[in-house]
Amino acid sequence: MTNEPLLFALPKGRLMEKSQELFNSMGIKFSFDNRKLVADDQTGEFRFFLVKNSDLPTYVHHGIAGLGVCGSDVIYESGKDFYKLHTFSYGSTKMCLAGLKGAHNNGNDAALKVSSKFTRFTRDYYNSKNTPVEIIKLNGSVELGPVLGLSPYIVDLVETGNTLRANNLEVIKELSDIKVHLIANPAYYKINYKRINKFVEDIKKGEENWNREKQK
């Protein structure tokens, strides 16, 4: 059995915080101190990299990290293939079509004009419905698209809907459920499958216990 740590990419933000909380409850304790982006857990079994959410599939695809925590939206946009080893209970959200409140046609326009950072998903979704769509790519606050008249619609992730409501927008249609997965580089998995499979089993049990404790 190799003494090399398993290499693990985590996305910055809430998903990292939730993942760290879960792992800590399993005895896998680590922290990114002093703005560092690489951290080993106390046992030396894992080395974690803190990366931008949209970059995570790239690091896993190229084998810089063999494992990662990533939403299905980001995986889809990357266009890359991974093994999905586990679906986490946290981080779920929905991909939605939204527009200005009361100013839309239920998204049934003959041709849609949409602002989104999820261009691949949007194009494939509406192509599958035989609906022509013009997509304007935005990387920042897509809610501004309808507000400023760039496009009547947006396709974006919606969790609570608070940002939409604050900008006089509303969900028109839910397009897809988005889940968070433990992903693996296929070649990395084949080399380390025994250790990874044990870790996946530990995660399943650890997450059950973690959720049970939160409900108390």
C-alpha cells in the first residue's frame, strides 16, 4: 500500500465548508491556514487542494487531483468524463429559467434569448426541446441580464430564490436538479481503487452519522 496521500480537490466556498465539516466529523481533520491553498490532513492520508469551483474538473481531469467534490452543473459544463463515486446529501440546488416578475411568456417564446454562465447546459437543454435559443455568456451576476435589458431570460442555479426576489425576478421553469458528487479521475481510480473504495464506504457511513447528529 502506497504511503502517498490521496490527492483531493475542494471548491472554494460553501461546498468546501460543508465537505470540511463532514470530513472533520469522520476524523479527517485539516485546515487551510494563512490563505494557503494546500493542506494535509492530520494522518497524512489526504492532501487537499483549494481551487476555484469552475477549475476543479480541470485539475481532476489532468490528474493533479485524483478526487474532487463537484456539482453536476460544473461537471456538465466542463464536458469531461469522471467516475461519480458518491452523491452527497448537501449542496443540492436547481437549474432554472427565470425572468422579470410578470413580464414573461412562461418561457414558451418561439426563440429564447438567455443570459447564462451555463452555456453548454442551456444550449443542449433547448436543443433537445427543438427550441431555438440565443445565449449570451455572463460570468458575473446574471440577474442583471433582464434587469438591464440584455436578455429577457436567464438560466442559473436557484437555491433559496432570495437574489431573484431582490431583483424583481422569478423562476419560470425548473430545468434540472443539481447534485454534488465525489468524482474521480478514471486512471487515478484504477491505480488507487482499493483505498478509494474504502474511503467511499467510510463517507457513506460518516455522512449518515453526520446527518443523524445534526438532527438531534
